[in-house]
Amino acid sequence: MQYTIELTVAGCDTCCAHCYVNGGAAAEMPLASAYAAIEKIRGICALLPGEAAITLGNDLLRHSAAGELVTFAARNAGDYFDFNGESVVPTTGIALMARADRDALL
């Protein structure tokens, strides 16, 4: 069995009827809280039977520190966070296009 644990770090710019996020702006998760959650989730993943993955969502790119979050997860979540492999960035693209630092972030 495969598990994916999503850490929701910001809201979403849309309100799609099919989505569990329910859309709309949400307060950003403070970096310290996100870092602590990533470390705790890594420990949970190690206990699960089968494969496990950590993803940062919805919408990660709405978070002002998206780059820092990805860097921290890549360094501290071990193989559970494989940003360059099968992991994806859940986004509508709206948040990315609204960022002044989008080219650097990509």
C-alpha cells in the first residue's frame, strides 16, 4: 500500500467543487510550524507499512516562503520527499503567475 501525506501550508486561489481544500485564501502556516510538521510526518512515514510520501500543498506556491519550504523538506524529509522524482507541486498556476519571484522559484 502507498500513503501520501499532504501538509497544507496555504489556501488556494480557486474554489473547485470536487476539491477537499474548499478554496479561498487561508493564512500561511508559519515556517517554524511547517518545519516541525515535516519532521513529525517523516517519523510517521517511517512507521507506515509500504511506501510513503510527503507532499506540500495546497497551494504551496501561495506561501511566501515556498522555496524555503521545498528546500527544508528536501533536506529533512529524507526519501519521503522526492521533489525531483514523482512528487508534484499541486497548484492551479494562479499563485505562481502572481509571484514576482516566479522565475527564481522555478
